[in-house]
Amino acid sequence: MQKNQNNFSSIKFDFDPRIKDGYYTAAYFEKASKILQKFKPADSCIMQFTFFGDKPIMVCGINEAIQLLKFCLTKQEIDLIQVFGRNDGDIVEPKTPVLLIKGPYYVFAKYENVIDSILARRSSVANNCYQTLKLVNTDNVLYMADRTDDYLIQKYDGYAAYVGGIRHFVTNASVELIKHFPDITVGGTIPHALIQQFNGDLNQTLHCYADLFGNDKMIGLVDYHNDIEHEIKSIAKDFPNLYAIRIDTSSNMIDSGLIRQYPSCINDPHFKGINPNLVKFARKVLDENNMKNTKIVVSSGVNIPKIQELIESNAPVDLWGIGTSLITRNIHFTADLVYRNDTPEAKTGRKLFININNINSLTRHI
């Protein structure tokens, strides 16, 4: 089964030239390669990259791994191997090989750990996005993972997120590899820092924002004072047609307006952070202040359980700002040698998880 039919082969990855020299390779793979090149140069094997888990996942990183091999290997080395596998965006079952490399192990040994890491990171991001978008529409999700990991991998995570179905980003780096796709947007909201620079005055902040970026769909961040009722009332007269408000209440706080509305909630942990009562309260205040068309964005700790909680409670969330949960690495791949000279040979407990005669049913990448 394949979820995404985009032509990801049009994506061009770039690589640090030092990768050819083993700069990113664990030393034991480098040594193994040299030993086998001297003593077993004619032996062939099959290396299998497999996901061991209990649920199907979306796989990503295949395209990058193939480009890595083509970048690192000479033409003579490429002629010695065959590479079969799945495609980025495919849904794979546990214990299903996603990539198979056939040929002398010494040719590709020093890239084993690098390929493992590519598959793990890209598949984690793609699958997190894919699973999240089973619950909410991609047009209602803003990918806000730029602040939760190394900035240097934004473009790789952005690609994997796109494979997983994400279309709306907040940094140009996130779309560097995918910017030629027509369904990409880069946008966002205002930060708390901007409100702080206007002495905590959201109304003045939005006026100045509109002066420079009046054509944007403005989104007002309403949790600066931890009082969304106060903030909505302060902007209602001047911005009745505001596109959206964003609620980013910290998970260790209860909104002051909620406490006024429900005094006993001060001791109830279910009222902390983003919760159904807070979203419903925000909708009520918006409607009472002639902002019935203003949408509600929630962020801060948004993950699949939180989305499920809000949906099941009929909380009127229109848009979702999601970060950390989309890039949490939770998928691992194992590389195993499972055949040697056309004969099964593997570590105990491992085997080729596809009939040897059916390998050609996979995509032939090299």
C-alpha cells in the first residue's frame, strides 16, 4: 500500500563529501570493509534493512539512501551491487524489508550505520505526520517543529513531513527540498516576543503587524497574560474580522478566565494547559464579542492523544500548531546480513523476510 503518489525522485539531496572517507562511519564497519576486501572480495551477500515493531508504518528515507550510495560509490562499485526496496511514502508491515542490498559487503559496509540513521529519522517524522493526519486535515495543520531540534536538519525533516502529508510550514529551510511542489506554504503567527516588545499590549501589536503585513491572515496569540478572555475583549473592537486566535497555554497553568468561570477548577489538573474547557470557553468569548468567524488555533504540547481528547470532547478547534510530536524519533531499523553466496546465513533470530524468488517484486533502485 502506498499513501503518497508524489514523484519524490525529483528531490535532490546533498551530502558531505567526507562521508565517502568514512567520517560518519563507525570504525568497526570501516575495518570490516577492509578485511573483507582483502580476504573475501568475491563473496556476495544480501543486507536487509528491516523495521521491527507491532504496527504498520510509513517508510521514508529510501530515496535519500539510494542517492547516498550513488554519491559515495564509484561506477565500478555500483556495478557490483543491486538494490531493491520500497518507496518513500509506502506503508509497510512489521518485519518487512524496506531496503535490500545485494553484492560484496565490503563495497557498502561503511554506509550501513548511515543508512540505518537516515531510515530511522525520516520514517519517524513521516510516520508521525501520517498518523496525525489520520485525525485532522492537512490544511488545518501548521508544522511548527523548527524550535525543537537542530536547525541544520530542518530541510530533511521538512521533506519527511511532506512525505507524511504536511503542507504548511513556518521556515523556508523546512521547504528547501520541496519548494517546487505547488501545494507548499510558509507562514505562521506572531510570537510572544513581539507582544512583549509592545509592553504586553496585543491590540497595539496587531495594529503594527497589520501596518507591515496587512495582507496576511493575521493570527493573534492570546495567552500572553494567561487570560484569553481579557485578550479577546481587548482586540474585538479593532479586529472583529481577525482570521484566528492562537492558544498556547502552558501545560502547568490554568487560564485565569477559566478560573473566573469555574472557580473550583483551580485544583483540577484537567483544566491545565490546552484542554476542551479552555477551547470551548474561547469560542464562547469570541462569539459574544462579535468574532464568530475568527478561527481557533491550538498549540503547546499538541500530540495525538491531545488531538483525540479535543476531538472526542467536541472542542471547536479549527487549526493545529504541532511541533515536537511530529519529529520525535520512535522508529528504528535493523540492518542484517541474511544471505551469503546465495545461501541463507544470518544471526540467530534473523532471516530474509521475503521469499528469495520475490525480491524482484520490490522496486529495483540500482
